[in-house]
Amino acid sequence: MKGEASLPGIYVIKSLVTTNGVSDEKIEPEKPKEKSHRQWMCAIIATLSLFTMGMIVGWTSPVIPKFGEDPEAPSLDEHQVSWVVSLVYFGGLFSPLATGLLMDRCGRKAGLILTSAEAILSWVVLLFTKSPTGVYVGRFLGGTVGGSAFTVVPIYICEIATPKVRGALNSITLIMAWCGVLFEYAVGPYVSYFTLNLLSGIVPLLVLLLTFIMPESPYYYTMVNQPTKAAQSLAWLRCTTTHHIHTELLTIQDTVSDAMIHKKGMTDLLGTSGNRKAFLMTSVLVIVTRLSGISVIIAYAAQAVPDSGFITTDQCAMLICGTWIVVGLLATSLISRFERKPLMVVSCLGCSLATFIYGLYHFLQTNTNLNLSPYTWVPLTSLILHSAFFSVGLGCVPNMVQGELFASNIKGVASGTTCIVIAITSFLTNKLYYPVAELMGIHVNYWFYTVACIGGALFSHYVLLETRNKTLQEIQIELTGERKVTPTLEPNPKDSPII
């Protein structure tokens, strides 16, 4: 017969007519319509770890005024507050490598479980301590959450997602982090110190419970030689049966086996040309992200804008955070439609303009006799501009690239090392903010961020590898310059559906 006839849900019968008019029938599996709702569900649960991290980072903005005023809060001076702000990033130095090793040995889910446990412990300490030292310990423990989350979440998402939705799924990491910050900005000014810590501690407990319903990454199952579980996980994530995932599963097996030939470890991070390129690109991107001024803006949002009398400084902080979230939602669509490189260039240049304007306002305020009272809207406007441009590229692309560029055998160590780079940069940026402002003026901080963003735009344009709509195997081929042919495998009609 000629043409095509569909058998319910599984096969398509194709007729091939020979020159003698004899029909030869061939049964092939019908490719189902791609569904991604389970990938979205798992990505949202995983990125809730970033929500808890955002809460920890945003906690300082509404809490700083409570130190010494709220009877439930300890009394801290400006020097102690600077340590409270920066220690959260110092804590991030110690968890990435441990989390990377854990997720390579015990699974990606184990890394997510550890992240929630660290957050719970941090809030418990802050809930019951009333001494500066106790606050330091709680903030240090909170910093380990960020190090663990940024190590495991991008990798988990990239390993469960198809190339079509991988960009959009990674972009929600930014949105979740901003939602966590907004939670603190919106709740913190209106509740007591104790109540804020209690409410904040409930969130990671709920995240921990949700983590147990997620499947493990099929890449991890392949790494530990459990092909049946890898097939089940992949089929469940793709909302299909094992009939239709053989080609993708073979690609995963080929990618993992090629990477696992090499020994895991720090030496391999810089031991091959492909890994060196990946580490350079990721490190520069995350450094530029932190040097854009985002860590300082999050920590001091309510203190960074003058009181104009129109809205309170706490409301200004919520407006800035709302901009991160709204534009972050738009970026979810942009990241699927546009390439990573132009988004990074636009983001960096936009942030450089915003920080230059903010720095210029403070320079004129402290070094001239100009009357700037009619222009008190400028700092808030420039920070909103920074928030919008940051969300377009700097907020999502570096996390995405971190999960895409590294080979399977080195992902844990590489991601952990990258998070250490983030922690060091963030710690220095926040700790030096007050000393630089006192010594040279607050405008120097922001003009430095301007220069860093311009450098990031140039690096993104000339050096960054474009990864949009490429499989993880294709990305490795571009990095290493080696090409491998993935074998094909006929589907087995006897395979049972995965429910």
C-alpha cells in the first residue's frame, strides 16, 4: 500500500514501492510529540534550592536596620555588619568541591538533599543565637548553600533537559533566586527578627521533602553503569516509552563513555585543551557576573537608594527585585530564541551604563556643589536599569554554560571549582565595598563595575562558545575538535512502557 497509516500510539507503517510494483512494508516507531512538562517540574523543584539561597543572600537588606533595634536581634556595629554580609560568600568556598564529589559518587539528588540540609541548619542557628559570633556561624553555614546549589543545580538541569528547553529551564534558576530575595524584602520589614528566621527556615524543609519525588539524572545512572535505570529515568522525563529514547540514550552513553576514559580529578580540569577552554569561559563569566555589582546591590538594596519621600527604601528594594523577576521571566523566552553570546553582550553593556550613571550621581553629590535634590530618582532608576539588563544575560547564561561546557567525568570538580571562584569574587566585592567607599568614594566601586562589564561584553563577543540548540556531545566536539560518530540502534518492540 502507498502512504502512511498510524497504528495507535506506537508504530507507523511505511510502504516502499519497488520498480516491479511490489510493496515492501517496514515497521518503524512513530515519533511521539515532544512533551516537556516533567522536565519543567523537576527543574522547578531543583531550582527551589536557589530560592533558599536567594533568601539567605537577601536576608541582610531588611535585617540590617533590626540589629540593635529589635530586642530579638543582636546588636552589631557597621564593621560587624560588613562581616555578616560577606561571610555568606566565604562559606561558599568550602561546599562546592565536597558537593561535586558527593554528586559524582552518590548522585545529583544527593547534592540537592545536602543543599536543603545546609539551609535548614543555617536558619536554626540564626533562630536561636543572640550573639555576633552566632550570627557569623549562621551566615557562614548559609554560604555553603549557595556553593552547593550552584554546583549541582545547573548540572542536573542540563542532564535532564532536551536541547530545545534546556535554555529556558536554566533561566528559571535566576527567577527562583530573585523570588527568594523578594521573599526576604517583602516579609522582612514587617515581621520581627525571630519570625523572619522561623518563616525562612520552613522553606528549605519543604524543598527537602519535594526533592525525594524527583528522578535521578540519566547521565549519572550511565556513569555508574546502570543502563536500565538510565533508560527508565530518561523515558519518564521525556513522557514516553523506552521505544523512543534509544537514540538519545546511545548519545548519552557515547558522551559519558568518551569522557570517563580519562581519570577524574583536578588535574583533568586543566589537563586537556577542551577542559581548559571550558574552565576559562565559565570562570570569566562568573567573575564578570559578580563584578557587575550584583552582590552589593542585593545585600544593600534598601540602603543603596536615597529616601525620596515618594516610596520607602524597603519598597525601592522590592521594586528592584520585582524587576529581576519580571525581566527574568521574559528572559526565559529570550534564551530559547536568541543565542547566548549576543544576550551576554547586551546584558554587560546595559549593566555598565547603569553602574556608570549610579556612580556619576554619587560623584557629583560628594565632589561638587550641584543641587541634586530634583534628581533623587536617578539612583533607583539606574539600579532598576541594572536589574533589567542583568536578568537578560548575566543572570542566566553563566549558570547555563557551567552545566553545558564540561565533560561528564569532570562536571562535579569543575562546577565545584567554578563556585569557589564565585565565592571568592563575591566575598571580596562585598567586604571591600565599605572600605573603598570610605577611602575613595562610593562612585569608585560602581565605576569599577562599569569597567568589568565592558570587559565581559568583549570577552563574550570574541571568546565565548555558542551553545544554543546543541547537544552536550556537540559542544564537547567543538571544544576538543574531535568528532565521533554515534551508532544507531533499532528500537526493540518488546520494550515495556515506562509509567
